[in-house]
Amino acid sequence: MSDLAEQLVHGLTLGSLYAMVAAGLALMFGVVRLINFAHGEFYMLGGYAFWYAYAELGLPYPVAGLVAVAAMGVFGLVYERAVIRAILARTWHVQLIATLATSITLTNLAILVFGTQPKEVPTRLSAAILDVGGVRLAWQRLLVLGAAVAIFAGLEWFVRHARLGKAMRAVSQNREACAVVGVDVQQVALATFGISAGLAGAAAALVSPLFSIFPDVGALLTLKAFAAVIVGGFGYVRGAIAAAVLIGIAESLAAGYVSYAYKDAIAFVVMVVVLLVRPQGLFGRRIGI
Amino acid sequence: MRAGRFILGSAALVAVPWIVAALLPGQQRYVLHVLIFTALYGSLALSYDLVVGHVGSLSLAHPAFFGLGAYTAALLATEGHWPFAAALPAGVGLAALVALAVGVPMFRLTEHSFAMGTLGFAIVTQVVATNWVDFTHGPLCVTGIPKPQVGALRIATLPAFYWMGLATLALVALLYRGLTTFRLGRAFHAVRDNETLAAAASIDPLKYRMLGFVIGGAVAGGVGALYVSYVGVLCPGELTVSLSVNLLVMIFLGGIGTLRGVLVGAAAFTALPEVLRMAPNWRMVIYGLLLLVIVIRAPDGLEGLIRRGSSLGRRPWGA
Amino acid sequence: MALFETRGLTKRFLGVTAVDGVDLSVEAGELVSLIGPNGSGKTTLFNCVTGYLVPDEGRVTFRGRDVTGVAAHRIARLGVGRTFQLVSVFPRLSAIENLLTFLQQHQEESLVGRLVRAPRVRRLEAAAVERARSLLDSVGLAARADVPAGTLSYGQRKLLAFAAALMPDPELLLLDEPAAAINPTMIEQMKAQIRALHREGKTVLLVEHNMDVVMDISQRVIVLDHGQKIAEGPPEVVRRDPKVVEAYFGR
């Protein structure tokens, strides 16, 4: 029983990670209709930024975490300016290939700069174990869950009440109308990328103490986040979050009870099944984020 | 006269091992190795261009078909002791069957979903290849794959492999030509350029997409089988997403949808880094940037740049 | 027996009923127009009957044969031609190649026959080219036969699409807003073309917003509003129908 509980907690942790990454991806697709293949690299770079701030510079954990978020936020803005702006108006093939190319470039640059050896970044919380009725979990896991909930609540508030957030929602629903009414679509696109990347940075700061950081981590993560976005209904942020949590739990249970080796395949099996059975996603086709 | 030039060119290509031995003594092994790889990658790129450039389906499943053909031939040859003449068609056949099975559900998806679905399939294939250690040897790799032997003919020397590669490339190029011209080619292009209108012209988009996908996958499987017979070793690392990126670079670099363009791209992609002796990671950084720049600036690749002078260059992915 | 019929045709999207229980029939040789305010379901109906959308309810029959939910390419093969609201051509092919594409599936030859390039194949292909040229000529695009279709003007592409739809000699022709977004001269040309088709005995159903065109050439007019058929009859009668007037102006 405690074994199952541990798997579930692990699944929730994984799901939180996937959800934070998938939310950013869904946000990008919802607002600017773009599939960003390099999204996993935001997480990877965020992880290295966190590692550098925490392990190399010796900053306290919360500060290092914020550094990671801020660094990725800035990177997201730069990325939007440098790459995305050039491909926003092009066909999805160009967008897919361009972001795929960026992903490969970033991954290999990371190998050249940081090497292929994974970086372990244990913190006090990831080492400290909480024992709840026979279920042993690292405190860090609770932090991940709590932070994820807080972040999503914040995102929800932002999209409903903040001016920029409302603009993002409006653009996701009807871009042409927004341009006509005077919403600065360029600025909204920029902000969307900054926020999405920042979300990935936050995920990295929260989860890196539990898992290690290595250059290839982005690839599988991107794809699993995509699986969540697709299952959740392309561009629907809440759907993506729900789907991501589901995938995380499914993967953890599969790893524990079916086969550890094939756990990575679970996300795609789920995705392909959903695509075939209900192509509009679990929650149906919706307009806007 | 064109036939004369063709015969002369073909003769020169066949004579390459001797030409290289004469002009670059001591380098023969290395040059032939590069040429063999170029021929294999060229064939693979052509089979991919068929799907992406001519039918217009942005499939990311190609590495899986390459891998399926490779593993089938490798395992049949090492564990089943099948002769090459049987292992090769088995590889092609399995790849074709899987392409058929996968294609049916995949083509019900549109655009992004299709790309993602094929990518998911490629990932699953890679995960299985890596983890089904009992069957595929996983990261321990399939080793000791025998050199091809067809009757009395044994392909064991570099020149022999070169001719095998050349013959493969010639055959694939011929197939590519045949499939992309005449009525069939026009049907493919109609589906690629305007699927809705193609249907109004009585052309069944699903049938032609499936045809391109299965043939492309089958050829990829064949190249996989030939590849392992040359290299002698097969590891799951051969079927990564990187291969899709490499193929995309090849076809975009040279000119998507054109025989000459794709071959130029494959040659540039394979031969250049050998010449430059780049470290693999730097190589991928350069390729990534190159692909990024090319796909944004000149989606037709080199061919397009050459043809830009004419009034209407071909713009497969233009906005 | 009507050449083409729908019975209770219904199509819904995301809670909106775009086509609501529409019954219509077109006899062979008729020239019928389908009109209605924006959003009344005309193009959706077209897409349902030509196989691009599957209706939620109802039946579509062509020459007495049930073609409900049949795929678009099969319906085209049965002898139904159509044009699209947003003009659609194969941009990289020349005008004449565009036309030839529409005929190729209709030319039955065995693979072996084609490989051997039998004289029969050659004759068929020559006949196809001949037909394409004469169609291009009849729409005034003969001079542009070898020019890539993507470089033609909007009006020219419209005429090209029209000619292409005619290539396989369809019995029923569905034209989606043939007079939209083209200058008055071309509109007259289009009207003349449609009248010529009618004289040849072809059956034409067109969707159109341009009332002058509708009133001028139609034998019969069907009016849709909010997905439902609200009126039907000769042009002069329909134009005065109070329900029609209200549909267009009463909102």
C-alpha cells in the first residue's frame, strides 16, 4: 500500500513537472499558434542556470531558484526576438523545423559547455525525508507540489485579471480583432514567451534537486509536454495541466508496476490513443487559453 | 550527345575506386568509406524527400523505418543465419508492413498532430530498441553482422561496398524519378499543393499519402539493412530524432523535392564534416544553425538559390 | 427523378446548427441558385453534399444513389464538379497542367499499357490536351496556358478553376460564389459561361451573393436562413417573398 502511495506521489511530482512545462507550451500555442520544439531546452537551460547559481555561486536555494526563473524569462524574450519573430508568419512546417533546429543547436551547445556528465544538485529539502504512515517522501516533493499549485493559481489570476494576461487571452481567442482594437500583439507574443520560459525555469529550479540535469533532458520532456498539450486539447492551458498530471501519474505507475524501461513510452501511447479516439483532445476543441 | 555523356559519367563513377587509388594513394580507404556513406545517406534522403517533398507529409518516423529494416536484417543474419539475399527483402518488407500499419491511423491526423504522432512512433521504436535487451541486445548492440554474400559473390572489400552503394543509389534514384513524374507524380504533387482541390479532381489524398509513406518507409528499411551489412554493428543510437534532423538538413540544404538537390544536400552533409574533421557536437551545432537559417531564409535550399533568377522559384513551404 | 437531392440534411458545429433539416432537389438541366444572408449555411451545405463534411443527419442522393458521407474524391469521380469560395488552383502547375490534373483519374489505362506507352495512351493524352486547350480558350485564358497558375490574377484564377471543374465533363456543377471579388467585365463573362453550360444541358447549382447575377440567370432560387430553407421558386417570386426580405434586412 505504501508502495502505491509512493508511486502516486512520485507520479504527482512528475506530473507537476510535466504540467509546468506543458502549460508554457499550451500558452505559446494558444496565443501565437506556434509549436515550439525547443521548449524542453528552456527547462534544460533553466536547470543549468539553477545549478550554476546554487552549486557554483553558492546562492541560497530560493535565490538560486529565482535566478533560474529570471534567466529563463530573459532567454524566452531573446528567443522570441531572435527566432520566433522570423517564423511567426510562416507555415507550420517552417516553424516546426526551425524550432527543431534550435533545439538541436542548444542541446549540443550545452554538451560542449557543460559536458555530458549529469549534474546532481541536491538541496536540504531533497535529502530530508518525511515519513507519513510508512510512506517516505522527500520534502522537496511537497515543495514541488505546493509550488506548482501556487504557480498555476498565479497563472490563472494573471490571465483573468492582469492587463497583460487578459490581452494574452484575447489574442488567443481572436488575433485579428485584437490587432484592430489596438492590442499590441507583438508585445503579447513577447510576454507569452517570457512567461512560458520562466515557467520552465521554475520547473527546473523545483525539480532539479530530485532529478539530475543533463543536456539531453529537454528532448523527451518536450515530447511528453506535447503529448499533454495534445491530450488536453491544443492550446487549452488547463487541459494541458490536467493531461500532464495524468501522464505523470500513468508513467510513474507504469514504471513501478509494468516496466521501468518502457516508462518513457507511456506518454506517447496515451497521446496516440487519444489522437485516434478523440482527436480534439479530452476536453474538446476550445477557443482561447 | 546526352547518352554519350551519361555513359561516360557512369563509367567514371564505376571506376572511382581505381581513380582514387591513382590520385590519392594512401587515402583510398578513407575516401571510399565517405563515398559509401554518402551513397547510403543519399538513398535514405531520397526516400525521405519522397514523403516530405513530393507528397508533403511532414513525417518524423523515418528513423524508425530505417531502424526496423536494420534490426530485422541484423538479427536475421546473426541469430537466424539468414543469407543476405533473404535478410534484405525481409527488412524492406517489415518496414513496409509497419509503415502500412502505422500510416492508417496517422493519416487520420492533421498537420501538427501527424508530425507529433509520427514522432511519438519514432520515440517508442527507439525506446523499445533500447530496452528490449533480450531481443535487440539494447545498448550492447548487435555485433558481428556478416558481410553480404549473394551466391558466389562476396561483398567484403571497400570497392565492393562502394559498388553496392552506387548500385543502391542508382536504383533508388531511378525509383524516385519514376514515382515523381508522370501521372503518379502529378497525383502526389496535387495532394501536396492543394489537398482539397486534389479531392475535387477525383484524386484520393489518403491513398497517395499512404503510397508515398509506405514506399518511403520500405526504401528506408532497405537502406537500413544495407547499412548494417556494411558497418557490421547496430546500436539503438542509430534511430534517434537526430536522424530526422539530419535528413531534414540534407533535403533542405540541397533543394527539397528535386533529385539533384537532395543528392547535393546529402553529399554536402556527409562529405563536408569528414573533410572538415569536425567534432560531432560542433557538427550538430553547425547543422542546427544551418538548418535554422536555411529554413527561414531559403526553404528551397541550394537549388532554389540557383533558380532564384527565374520568374517563379519553387516554394514548397512559402507562406 | 431528380438528378440531385437532399433530404433533411443537418450539420452541427460546436453547438451551432449550420444546416438544419434542408430538403432540396435539382432536376437534370436546371440552373438553380442558392442564396441567403451570411452564415445561412450555404457553403456548409455545399461541403456536405460534395463530401468534405459528413452530415449529422439526413441524406444526399445523386442520380438516385445515396452518397451521404461519401468521400470527396469519390463524389467528384461520380460526375460532380465544384469550385470553391476562396479560389483554389494548383499554384505551381501551369494553367493547362491544372486542367489536365482534373482529367487524369478518369483516364483508365492499365499499368502495363502505360508503361509500354501504347498508341492508345498517346491518343488519350492528346485528346486530353486538346480538350484542355479548348476549355482554356473558351474562358479566354488560351494565351496563359503555360503560365504557372500562381501568377495569374484573382479573376483569371477564378476562370481557371471554373474551366478545371469542367474538364472531366461533370453532370452536376456546384459553383461557390462564382461572381465574388471579380470586376464587372469578368462577371459578365462568368454569367455568359454559366448560361452556355445551361444551354448545353448541364445542371448547375450555384451559391451567390450578387443578386443581379442570381436574378438574371437563375431558373429557380432557393433561400436559406440560419440553416433552414425559407423560400423557393422563380427569381421574381422569391425576391418579393416577405420572409426573404426579412431575412436579409430584418436583422
